[in-house]
Amino acid sequence: MEENISVRKYVEVCSKEDGFLGSYFVAKVVGRVGKERLKVEYTTLVSEEDENKRLREVVPARDVRPCPPTIEVAEFHELQKVDAYDREGWWVGRVIGRVGGGDEKYCVHFDSTGDKLVYSGSMLRVHQEWEDGIWVPSREEVNLHGFA
């Protein structure tokens, strides 16, 4: 996590909960709790006690990263690593093929769950890694006999 992430900045928080491990959820930083933790308010998750209120929680700063920049692409290609927006968060997967005719729909495989799900291109983004304080598009080599 960047030291200079400030209050009121939008970030992504990595989930450590079972069933959500490795997914990222957009939140706004609403405060600091010491040097190692941040208080965040999620943009899409709601409180269990009051579903009219957004979920707020204190998270380790190491589980927070800035929101990645948008990389415009005309289409996604087979075996490309992507993030898919599903269940209110971003999940890392790999395009394994196109589906249907005119609409740009893609079948995405998720290593974390083994699921294969179909998404419109608007629900996908180019996967990027947060490395040494900068966003880098995934350069992961693909093993053509399976997933990398």
C-alpha cells in the first residue's frame, strides 16, 4: 500500500474472507487507524445490520491498493488474464474463448474456484499488477497446455 493514500481517496481492498479470497472491492478511505490500518467505506457492499448503510471496516493497509487506471481495448483475446466484475467486486481470471455471435461475450476461467462463467466485454478489464508503486499490465507468460 502506498504511504500517501489519503482520506477520501478511492481504493481497492483485497478480501481475505472464505469464498472471496483474492477478489478486490472498491472503497473510499474514511480514516487512518495508526500507521498500519485504514478505515474504509465500500461503494457496493452494505452493512449486515442496516442494508441502507454502506459497509465500513478497518483493514490492514497492506490489503489496500489504488484503483487501477483504465486500459481501453477493442477486444479481449484467448488466454488473456483479465479482471471480471461479479458479486460487487473484481475477480482475476483468464479468457478461454468467445461466446455467441454479435455481442462481445467471453468465457472466463477462474483458477481460484475452477468456475467458467460468461461475461460481456463491458464487465471485464485488463488485469494489472501493482508493483513498486506503479500499475503494470500483466506480462504473465501463458503455458499453451494449460493455465499459467
